[in-house]
Amino acid sequence: MLSVTDLFINGPFVKEKLDLCRPWFSSTNQRYHFLTDRYINLKNMLSEIPNRIEVRLENNGNIGINGMATQEILQKFMKDSAQKINK
């Protein structure tokens, strides 16, 4: 798999080291490894790229969320979304 990987992030999620400031990370012990030059232009800008979530609304009504966010942010998003849908 590494032969077809451009950017590899390693390290287990450690709840006590929660980090939602860097993109694609979840804890401070995790590290970026640029295996190709495809995303090397981001290397010096990582602290400026906010972590985000992706929300997918499916035809069957399911909501899928991918990314890093606190439980509080996710709960607020789900509550706000439910209120808007029910209006």
C-alpha cells in the first residue's frame, strides 16, 4: 500500500493528546510522512490549514460525517440539522 500512498499519517489516537488543530490528525503524537512530492507544497502550511469535517447527505436520509471534531461540535451540528429539517 505504501507504494501508492502520497501522504501517510502514523500514530494511534491518544485521547489524552487530543489535537483538532492540524488537518487529518486526531492527537498530538501523530506525524505526517510525505512519501511523494504530490502534497509536499502543504508541508510548511500545515499549521494554517484548519481541520474540517465532511458531511454527506444520502438519498435514504442518512447523514455521514467524516473528519475530526469534538463530540460537542458534532452534537451541536446534529441538533441544529434536525431543527432545520423539522421546520
